[in-house]
Amino acid sequence: MFFVRRISRTCKVILLTADVDVIAERIKDDKNRPSLTGDKSFVEEIGAVLAERKSLYEKAADFMIDTTNLTIEKVAEKIIWRMKK
């Protein structure tokens, strides 16, 4: 928690979210990503880790962007727009 508080005080924190199935699709080919639970399927693991960390991530965030249905370009546009506020 110390790390999160320190970042929150010195930086803008942008939480990019997406549906679990979308995250799984986006990272499925990353062979260097280790299992974080060791005992769940890939999609179940993503859901479990997100559920466990959600409140911490949300507390640290200055704002959130749901990227589920957005292109990289649209996400960048939204970040730039929000940072100008």
C-alpha cells in the first residue's frame, strides 16, 4: 500500500479497465506472463486477480477508462482529453 500512496501523491494515475474476456484475448499470446495463482484457468485467474486488486487500483486512480470496446487510438485520445482538464 505504501507504494500506491507514494505514486498517488506524485503522479496522475490512470486506471485502464476492460472485461475479463477482453483482457484474456489481449494477453493470450504473451508466453512470458507467469501464472499468478497456479491453480486456475487463464480466464479464471485474470478474474480472480482483478477482483482481489480492484479496490486498491480504484483508490489509487485519479480517473478510470474502460477500454473494452476502444482502440488504442481512442484510449490515447481519452487520456489526453482527461489530462487537459
